Amino acid sequence: MKQLLSFSGIEEERLHSKWISSAEGPEFAEEMRKFVENLRALGPSPLKDVNKGKKAA
Amino acid sequence: MDYRTVLTTCTHCGCGCNFYLEVLDGKVIGTIPCKTSPTNEGKLCIKGWNVHEFIQSEKRLTQPLLRKDGELKEVSWDEALDFTAKRLREIKDTHGADSIGFLTSARVTNEENYLLQKFCRAAIGTNNVDHCARL
Amino acid sequence: MSDKVKDKVKELLSSGKIKGFLGLCSRDGNIAPHLFVTEDELDNLVVGDKSAPGDSRYPLNRQLINLVRAYPDDTFGILVRGCDERGLAALASWNQINPNKIEMVGIACPQELAIACECLKPYPESFVDGEKCEGVTAETVARIDSLKVKERFDLWLNEFSKCIKCYGCRNICPMCFCNECSLENDELIRKGEIPPEIPTFHLTRAVHMAGRCIDCGLCSEACPADIPLRTLYKKVADIIYKQYNFRAGYDAGQKSPLNFLGGLPE
């Protein structure tokens, strides 16, 4: 998925997948904190305005 | 077993895209755009791609409908045509030819459209004719 | 190059081995997909080269699925190029056809077509006509790979923006056999929204082509907006090859690593 996103011109860092057990709450929280930090550093998605102004027909 | 691919022209608009209808044992099962057609060169729009679905739709009208006591009822062609002719004449005689207008369709042939405008202008006597493709 | 194909089909039909042969015929000035059931029809058999080699190929595998679903006990013959053969192998691995009930009559593509297609294997395992030519790697994919991420984004945004959501890429695809299609799932692709959401529509389809696309290129040829879909799916196939060492249809016995329906690949 990351490679396909990258090929399509979307930074692959915007997708993150990791296996975490449901018993590992703190690890999940830490992972999410890091992910959000990374996303902030990347800035707004290039897709943000792409579909703007489109209405369902 | 009888499997055929039948070359035909799309009825949805005036472009005239060509495609093959896949017919298996008398039932139309698919649409394949014609690669060698100079019009569409193997491409179709979403309407053309789905032509095989409407052809055999049970929702298609197979008989004329006439509203009687507020309800649409199936009637014979003779009855429908007699009624339409009678009412058109009455309306024309009472209110004039320009009180009648005709809307024709992109889904019929060029020749049928020609006939309708001819009927409208020559038989009824009005220029009130338009077409759904003139959007 | 159709004479040797005609001889082979004649032999198959006269021996009663096949019920019909799905191929191409010259008819009314066009090249049409056609089911040959008698030997005398074979005069009009062609291999789909009208103005250029392979310019009028049809989704014969897709038509074959329609036939075998209606007549599962009969054996059919079919004209195959390298891509079609891969398609049949992949369809068999997805349990869509019974390979024992199919007689392939192969032709090898000329180098010119292999270059135009950037085809890795422009010939079937066995063929009655044509000559084996060199496989070609995908320059189009390499070119996009070499761009910066922003340039890639702009390129695909421009391409996807042309989409009229005709579903032609899916409708022509010989590997699209699902009864329910994700592209018609309202949760993913909103119904009645034209043009489709970018890039959701195209990437959803690209993901579904992973481990499935056999690189026949009919999607690109059917696209009225000339979106280079084939390049996108070539990349997806490359990713699957890199990750799982698998290319759809190249090894007849092998299942896709993404195919869990028939059990995990061995």
C-alpha cells in the first residue's frame, strides 16, 4: 500500500501500520503520538483540496 | 448452444458508438465496444457499457398506456392513436396550433426525429418542437 | 499469420474435441470476437491485427467465462497471446475456469507489439504461429519512479481528473469476475458522484489488481480519457513481485499470495 501511495505521489509516511495487541494500551498510545507528530511535520495532505466543490449528482 | 456477437449502434445519443452485444441462447448478456469502429475506437461511456441491461428490462413499456379514471391502463395501439389524434385535433381547433408542442428523443433514430418535426410543422402547423439532446 | 491458427482450429473442430472456438473474425469491415462452431466459418478467422499488430484484441477470456458458466461440461478452444494465457492460468487459480476443458491455440506477438505493450512475456508457452521475441521491461513505470513525489502527484492528479467514471476499465477486464464489485460499494465509492473521488476510485481498483492483473492492457485501450491505467497496474504487479516473488499467471499451478479463498499458497 505504501509503495502504491508513493507511486501515486502521496508521501508513504501518511500510512502507518503496525501490529499491537489489545492488551498493549500504552504502546498503542505512543505509536499514535509518534504517527501524529510525523503527520504534523508533513503538513496538510496534497489531497485536501482535490475533491473540493464536488457534489453528488 | 448459440453464442453470437452482434454489431450494433448505441441508442443513447447521437454519437453513434458501435459495440457488440453478446447474445447467448437468445439472451443479451454483455456489451463489448467495437475496437475497429472509427467512432468510438473501442471505448464507451457508462451508458453505452450498460445497454445490454435495459434491452431486456421488465420495466420497459410494451404497450401504450392511457389514463382512465386517474389510472394508467394498457390499451391497444388503435385506441391510443385514435385518442391522441382526436385530442390533438380538438386542442388545435380550440386553441390554435401553437398551443401544442412536441418533445422528441435522443434515443430514437435520426429518421424518426425527422418524421416527428415534419409531423409537427406540416401536419399540426407549429414550430414548437424540441429535443432532449439540446440541453 | 492466421493460416496455421486456422489449420489447428480446423483439426480441433473436426475431431469433435471442442464445442466451439473463441477467436476473432473479419466481419462487415470490422474485427469481431466470434465463436467458431463450424469449419467453413474459419475462412474469416483473423488474429486481431487491423492497422497495427494486436490493435484489435478483445477480452476473449471474459467471454469464455460467460460460456463456461452456461456450459460447464463442454470444452472450448480459445485464441491466446502471452497475456491471455497468463489470464487463463490466473482465472484457473481463482477457480473461475476448469483448465482441463479449455484448448488454447497460441500465437506469439511480434517485437513491435511487445515494445508497445512493454510485455515481459509476449508469447504463450506453446504457440502455432509467430516467433518468440524478447520481453520488454516497463520504461513507463521507471520514468514515473524517477520523478519527485510532488511531480508524481501532479501527474496522476492530471490523469485521474480526466476520468468520466465509465467503469470501462473494469468492464473490459478479463480478470474482473467478482459478482460484487468494490467500485459499486457505496461505502467506498459514492453512487451517482461524477467524476469519481480522486484518487480513491483509481487506487481502489489498483489495489484489487494486485496479484491479479496479467498485463493485457485492454483497460488502457478501453479508457475514453486515455488514463495510463496499464502503467499503474504494472507498478502494482511489480510491488507484488518484489514483496512475494509472484506474478499473476506466470506459473500455472501457483495461487496469488492474496488469494485466501482457496487456502494459502504452498
